[in-house]
Amino acid sequence: MNPTKPEPQATNRTDTLKLVAASAIVLIALAAFYIFANHSLLVRVLGLLAAAGAAVAIALQTEPGAETVEFVRGARSELRKVVWPTRAETTQTTLIVIAMVIVMGVMLWLFDVLLLWLVRLVTG
């Protein structure tokens, strides 16, 4: 066994305790928000935000939290690679879509008129 690497069971147990603690902080903060309803709203909201920040900080110290941070970093790097269309390309594409919607609407209307004419012809 490698002495520098913690046991998987111990890490999992520690992560679970951290997530439970973060959840407890959020629940206690929510309860306090409503219990102290007669106090200033600003103070209650600031307390709630501070508790949420502490809970997030604790949750990010877990393995799932680290994986989430890594996922967000990867998503941001992929987003930077996207080639966004220019304003002219966006305008042209939008106009083409609008034109196609109008053309298809007219075609479907004509088809509907034709079917209505055929039904009236058959039914008298």
C-alpha cells in the first residue's frame, strides 16, 4: 500500500461527512432566515448568502466538488474554442429562416385549400 494515498473508504466517508455538513449549514440557514423574520431582511439575506458560500466552500473540498470544478473549467475552455457567427451571418441566417417559414406556411395553406376543395368535390 502507498502510505501517501488515503484509503478509498476513508475518503468516501470524509466526503460524505463534508456534504452532510454543507447540507446542514444550508438547512440551518434557511430555518434561521424564517425564524428571525422580524429582523431586517438585509441582515437575513446576507446571513443566508454567507451560509450558502460556506456550504459551497465545504462541498468543493470533496471529490465530487473537485470533479465539478474540473468539468466547469473544461467547459469554459471548450466554449473559448467556439467560432461565433458574425452579426451579418446571424442576420442572413435569421432572414433565411423567416423566408422559409413564410414559404412553407404558404405551401401548407395551398395544400389545405386543395384538400378542402377535393373534400367538397367528393362530398358534394
